[in-house]
Amino acid sequence: MRIGVAGKKIAVLLLSFCLMLSIVGTAAAATDSAGANQKPVGADVVGHWSEKVMKEWADKGYIKGFRDGSLKPDQTVTRAEFASFVNRAYAYSEEAGIAFKDVSSTAWYYADVAKAQAAGYINGYQDQTFKPNKTITRVEAAIMISRIGKLKQAAGAGALKDTAGISSQGRAAIAAVIADGLMSASGGKFRPHDGLTRAEAVTVIDRIVAKSAVKQPVYEATYDKAGVYGSKSQTTTVKGSVAVTAGGVTLNNMVIEGDLLLAESIGEGDVYLNQVTVKGKTTINGGGKNSIHLQDSVVLTVIVNKKDGSIRIVAEGSTTVEEITLQSGARLVESNLTGSGFGDLVLSQAIPANANVELSGRFETVDVIATSLNINLESGAIAELLVGQSAGNTNLEIGNGADVASLVLNAIAKVTGQGSIGTATINASGATIAQTPGRVVVADNVEATVNGRTAATTGTNSNTGSSSSGSNGGGSPTVYGFAGTIIDAQGNPVAGAKIKFRRGVNNETGDVVATAETNERGYYVVQVAPGVYLGEIIKEGYLTTFVVGVSLSAGGYNPGQDATAVTIPKSGEIRIVLVWGENPRDEDSHLLGPTPAGSGFHTWYGDKVHRYNGEVYADLDIDDVTSYGPETTTIRQRVNGTYQFYVHHFSGISTLRQSNARVEVYVGSETTPSATYAIPTGEGTEIYWNVFEMTIDGASVTFAEKNEMTNTPPTPKYAEAISKTPQPGDIYYENNSGAQDVLRVKNLSAGDVVYADVGEYRHTSYTVAEGETAAEFDPMDFGEKASTIRISVKSVNKEISPVLYYDISSEANYAAEQANKFVDFTLDAYTSVTDTVYLQANGALGSKTDFTIKSITPLVSVTDATYLEVTGEGNGYLKLNNYNTTGSDLQYEVEIEVSVSGKNKTTKTVSVTIPTVESALEDMLLFAGSRQATVNNAALAAKIADAESVQSNPASTGQEYIDALTELIAAYRAAAQIGG
């Protein structure tokens, strides 16, 4: 089939898939959960070789049963699921910043991938993806396990019959896991490319945990069956930690000296704590909408992480909860309360976007750190609600009769409802408040709306926006502080750096109130009272730089307080360091100077490196875009002449003059700056700060202070005479058959012309038109074999750029690369019977790429129904004929024949999974429910209710599930006006 016919449909499908990804991911996290009324967990592992370890893991809550109570030991595991297994077994909690293109911050596995990155056992792929939903292969698992256990090298992989084509890293990992008895190679074969099953994954992780002597949580008591435990008349003291792993459990009159875990395996069941005191940490991972009940209990620290957010926690009677941190959506309710109830609440950054948090009660402080939350104060009051700078797009509804005494908005938020607000402090433009607060405080240069009008400060009092600590009311004190990672300009961790913290964001010389030292991963943690601190980073070989840390009033360690340390320049180098305050968020460094040829260069975020004859002469080596800096520009090789340095207000609120910006210049390997410049203050709104000029004449370096605020950058003293060399990422090509090859170069400027030397022939592109950024060529011929072409650019009034040498695959290899773009996929819940199912491709296919489906084969015997069939023009599509009522996911192997210009035919086999109708209905309910508030359609609401009724009835038949799913999809499509 010609891709030109179906290209738009594939694009539409990819968009639909992206829209569904977070819903499917969240559903995947919930699919395994088992409620209190479900079948016994693990019936299907009885007699299986993995029975013992699978049941042990289920009891510990490391794995979860599916809806029917099964553990499915022979089902394969995805890369994300494997990471979640490892993280639970090792109790990993530290999360690293991740930038995988295919790991959305809203996906259920985001936190697990972040933990895996922090633990150092994943790297991802070269294309900056992690492929979370890809089945993990045995060799990939071996590599991860060898990293986790830091296994020693061993010999023997080369003797196996099926490892010849494996990378050296993979062969080393295979040899190590076999030598340590963690995995086996039956019959001399390791089966490196086979998918790892759940049983195999659990077994190998359990073995490495045992080998690593990891300290696992030890529970003095585990309550794994519904029932009432403890006497109402006599107190039971547990000298350790307690785990509740089943719904329908009531704990009476207990003092728990350690921690309390309400495990994920509780599912949607209820748990009652009556007169229970927990002296350690309480973790709530399970429980339903009706709910976790705390009656006359004292709980110091609570962490809530129910994957789908459908959990209700009720504080009743004399209950006291000192502090509670949500890592998921939840509903917190105070009912018939005589105690202090919920104290301080933190809505952490781990909460998925668009999650719902519902509150009913009186709260001391609420710190909002997560982004895009929907918060509903149904009733009661909040003494202080603080929306942090990272918590953009917060939606806060204050119900009729509810009250927020102090509201501080440090990020864009929308506040609605009939409730009242005492004082509203607005520090972020774009915020809207529907009510009229008793007093409004608006920061300078902030534009916001209050009661439909432009906001202005009212009254005389001001609010700094800092949280108060609240009362602890006895018991263990609340822990306050923050943590972060220190890296260098190359992104490597800086270990052994000492950090001296002083209170106040600009306090560089005051009393040191705390110190910390980074570990081998550059990670530090510090315990300090709530407030903002400036940390002085000290390490031999580095300039003194600073990190800003915020300790939240709600307690706990506030993560992500990161910084970049700056190395001391070499003797012949000159380093320019820019630092500034919280706002504007992004200030940019610009350096102008001479080249050895007498022309000029300009380093900035759009062109960070200046090279001459292939050597680096100057570069913007640290580019900070999230406040404070440092941002550094380094002259690597000196050229006589005059250099100019200026700063641009690129983005963010406030003005340059209010940013407290400072520039320091270090000449050679000195640790004291040779020149220091502070930005002029005042009321101006100029966007450029022309800082200084520097003249180099041999060994002499002299400075001329400019210190001018302007709205235009300074005029360069030297013309930039050399065109910019294109980068490999700017090149797109197709090696089709004959003279049909395509070449395109992007990220250019109007007037640019590109030259492509193919063999002895030079091709010239069309001139880049005004408003365009890409250069197009007439069709050319790269040749049948692999080759290297030479690409250069000629800009207006500039010399031709240095050459980029770019490798072109042979026609056969290019065809194979096109085939490999097709990927495994699972039908989404939105797919209805008779719908066309389009193949999934990782990226667009070439203009001359054709494909056809040669065969489709079920991986298990399917005799009673035909679920998928080939259809469409040129056999290019699939069609869903029946919903899957077998009780297990169905997998088909689809054989695709790919060709380019009708030649170099290549076969690619992908797996297509049809989920069960029960799973599809569950996922579709999540999707439809999340959209109902937007479409607000009565017919859709009715079908949601019908589907939920079918889902909640254990006696529902497969046909009833089919009818419910069909009608729900039709109702959604009608409501959203997207048709069939």
C-alpha cells in the first residue's frame, strides 16, 4: 500500500494514541488491583514452578493480582512494569529528572522510570526514548540486573549458541547473571530476544535482592484477611511495623511503634483504624471511595499514593493527623470531629496532571507543588493555601460556606466558587479569582483578574508568600528541609561538594545555619526550618557558586533544588559567569568577539559554540532557563581584539532591573573575579543589559564598563562573516531507488542556500524564502550503496560554512530502516467492532515507502471467533471483528512487507494485542469520565452510569460488557462530534 494514501490516517491515529496514552497508562496501573470481594489472588500459580516466589511477592504487595485474581505468571512484562517490580522490591524512593521523549509526566509509570534512573540501572535508547510499553527482553533484563547488583565480569557468554549478535555489554551481562545463578541458559541457549515473563521477572529480581542483602521492610504483623483485630477494651502494642494487605480489615485499640502500610492489594476495599496510634510513617496505597476511616486515632505522618486517585480518607472523632502528603489524587474528609483532624497538607509534584483533590475539613496549611491540579474545597477552611511556582494551571474551587484565610498564588491559577477568601496575594500574571477577597496584594508588574476586573492591591498589609509551620500538637517533630543534585556543565554529578546554607535568597555572607555534602551521584539533603536558603557550593577545582533551596512549611524534604557547579577555567581561558534572582526566569548571555580571520562571532543559546577551523574558540557551556543561574560563557582560545558581553531578558515576569543580576569575569585559573558588574536598579523595563567590553592584546586583558540598560542589543564591532554549519539533526533524507532521492535541511534563515556534494556532483538547493526555515532540493540520486555526502551553507553576506560530512544508508539498509519503524501496539479502548485498525509507525515513513500486510497469525489458538482480519487498499489495514471475551489478552503476529519504490522488499513482524472487553470497558470509562466535564453531555453521563453498573456486577456476562462498551463509545463519539 502507498503511504501517501494512508498518511493522514496514520497521523490521526498517532494523535488519538497520544491522547489515550495517559488514560491507558493510568488504567494499566489499576488493572491489576484486587478488591476485597474478588477471587483469591494467585489461584493460577498453584503447581507452577514459580508458585512460592509469586505468592510471596503478592503477599508483600510487590505484585498485584488481576481482576480475576490471577497473577498470570507466563504473561510477558513491559520495561515499565519491570522497573516498577524492581523499585518495589528495593523500596527505591529517590527520583531523578528524566527527559525520555516517550515518558509523559502524566503516565502511571513516570515515577517508576524516574526512580530507575536515579538508581542507575536504566539508560534508555539513543533516540532519547525509554520504550516503557515494549516487552522487556531477557538480555535487557540481564543488563539491568547486572547494574543493580554491580555484578563482576564473567566468561562464558561466547560459548552460548545464540549470543553471537549481541553487543559486548549484553554478552557481559548475560555471562554475569548466569555465573551468579540469577538466570539460566537451558540447552546452551539464553534466548536473549525472548520476552521476559512475570514469573521470570519476579524470580530474577527476588534472587538479586537476596544476593544484595537489601534490607526489606519487616512487618511485625500482617493482616491479609478481612476481619476485626484488636480488643476494644484492652490496648495492643505492636513493637514494630504493621501491614494491611486486604480490604475489610478493622484495627482496634492499637499502638504501632513502627510504620503502617495500607497496601495497594487492598484495592477498592475499606480499612478502619479505631483508637490506633502510629508512631512511624503511615503509607496508604490502597482503599476505595468508601474508604479509609481514622476514628479516634493519632497518625503523625501520612503519605497517600493510590494510583487512580479514587480514595477517600475520613478523619472522625478525636483523630489527629499531623501532616499528610498526597502523591496521587484523593478525597480528604473530616466528619464529626472533636480532635484537630488533618493538619498540614502537601500536594506533591508526584501527583499526575489533571488529578482531583477534594477537601472537606479544616486545614492549617496546604502547599501545592504539583501542576495542573483540580482542587475542590467542598466545605471547611484552610488557614493558608500556597500555590508554588512550579504548580502552574491550578484550578481551585471554594465551595459555598468554605473559607481560605490566606491565599498565595506564585503560579497561574484559576479560583472559582461561592466560598470566601481573606487575603489573596498574587505573584503570577494570568491568575484569575472569581470572588472578591477581603484584601488583595498584587506584586509589581503582575497582571491578574479579580471578580472580572484587573487586580490591584487593596488594604495596607502585605504578604511575603511564605508558609507558616502550623502546630505539631505533640509527638514526633515534623521534618523540614529540601534535597537536590549538583552537576557540572557536562551534566555529570559533582561528588564531595560541601554546601553551606544561609537563610535568605540573597544572603551570601551571613551566618551558616546548615551544611551538606553531595554523594557519588551529586545528591544532597539538608534539614532546615521552613524558608528560602542560599547554599554556597565549595569544591576544589570549582568556582564558588550557589544553589537556592526552599523548605516547605508543610514539612518533608522538598526535592529538585538543583544547581550546576562551575569549574575553574584553565590558565589560558576566560570565563564569564551570570547569576540572577528568581525572576525573570530566563536571562540569556550573549558574547560578541573577533575571529582569527578578522570577522566576528556571536555565542548565545541559538548558537552556543564558536569554532574556527574545527577548534572551539568560545562557547556558552552552561545555559540556565529556570532562574538564578549560573549561566557561563567561556573563551577557550584568546584572539586579540575587543569582546562585548550583554544580557537579554528572554522570558519570565518582572524586569531585568529587579533581577539582582550579577556578572563576574574570571581570567585564567584565578578563583577571584577580575571584574564584577551589578545590574542597575530602578523602574525601567528595558530588555537588554549591555554589561562590558573587554580588550585582549597578547597577555593584556582590560575592561571597559558599559552597564547600560537598553531595548536594543549593542552593535557588533565585527561582522559575522562565516555561515553557520548545519547540524546532523537538521538533515532529513530518503534513499529511494534511482533519481528519486530526497534531501531537506532545516533550521536555516531566509536567503540561505545549501550545497550538497554527492560524489563529484554538487547539488544546489532552492534559496530559503522569507518566513521559511528549510531548504529543498530537486530529486537526486545518492546511489545504491552507502555513501557520505558533504553539506555546507552559504548565508547572505557571509562566507560558505565549514562542511558537514553526513552518512547515507544504502538503498537496502534504508528500506530496512523504514520497515523497523513499525512497532508493536495494543488496541486502545476507543476501538469499536468494525473499526479500521491502522498500523503504528515510530515516525513518518518516506514518500516512496510502500507496505502491505502479508499475514496475521494468532499466538494462541482462536477457534470460536475471528477477531482481526486484513482489509483496506492493498491489504494495508486491519479490522476489528469481535470484542475479546476470552478473559485474557489476545496477541496476533502481523507480518508486514515493506518496500521502497517497489524494490528492496523487507519483512517486519509486529505484535498486535487485543485487550479483554472487561479491560477495554474499564479504560474507556476512565477516558469518558475524564472528558465528561468538558463535553457535559447527558446521554454520555447515562452510558457511563450503565457501564459502571455492568462493571460493578460480578454476574455481568461477556455480552453485557460488549453492549456497555459499544454504547459508551457511541455516546462519547456523538457527544464529542467526532463520528465513527
